[in-house]
Amino acid sequence: MTDTIPYPGQTMGLPETGPGSLARWGSRLGALVLDWGASMIVALGAFGGGVLTESGWKAWMVLAVYFVQKFVLTALTGSSFGQLISRIGVTRVDGSPIGPLRALARAAMVSIVLPAVVIGPDRRGINDLLLGTVVVNRR
């Protein structure tokens, strides 16, 4: 008798590959870099170079832009800017959209780096565990 080793996401009923399967770490990291880079560009354009050099309120503008785009785009499309380009997104574990309240809570938790502690083999951070969400492939 051979025991099959479960793949990440199998316990949640997700497919092993393709649309709806768990997003890989590389895609997730790439999306984060794209999100942060785009937020820096928008903040620089809207508030000037002080967002990178000054203290005070300007020092928070890149994070503020990041939070807003993460919330708005995830609420509307299920993906942030970087996730759209990386073709990954966030859904509830049952596959339904996360909706605006979960998108708001998730954007807030990601902005304060709460998901830095990843729990379990299913690539889900504390934010995803608390909100019943998962990051999946869209392709």
C-alpha cells in the first residue's frame, strides 16, 4: 500500500495545478515587489521625492498608496496590481470572492506585515487563516 503525499492545498480541496491551485512563493513575491514598486511610483508622482527622503507624513505615503491599491483592487477584482500581472489572486477557501470587508481587513494586515508568519503547508499566513482566504493561481 502506497501513501500519497498530499500536495499544498489538497486539504482545502484545491487542485494541484492550474486555475484555483495555490499560488507559488515566486509568484507571490513577484506580485509584492510589483505592488510596492508601483506604489512608490504613484507616491513619488503624487507627493514628490520627499516620500523617500523626508520624515513625517510624507514618509508614510508609499505605504498609504500600497494599502489603498491593495484594498480597492482586491475588493473589485480579487487581485492587487501586482497579483493581476502575476496572474494570481485572493479568494475565500470555498472559491467565492472575498468582498470589500475581507479585502479591507486583508490589506490592513498585509500592510502591517502580519502575514510574515506563515503557518502550515498550505502557504497561508495568519491573515488568510483569520479571514478564511487563500492566494490562488488565476491561470
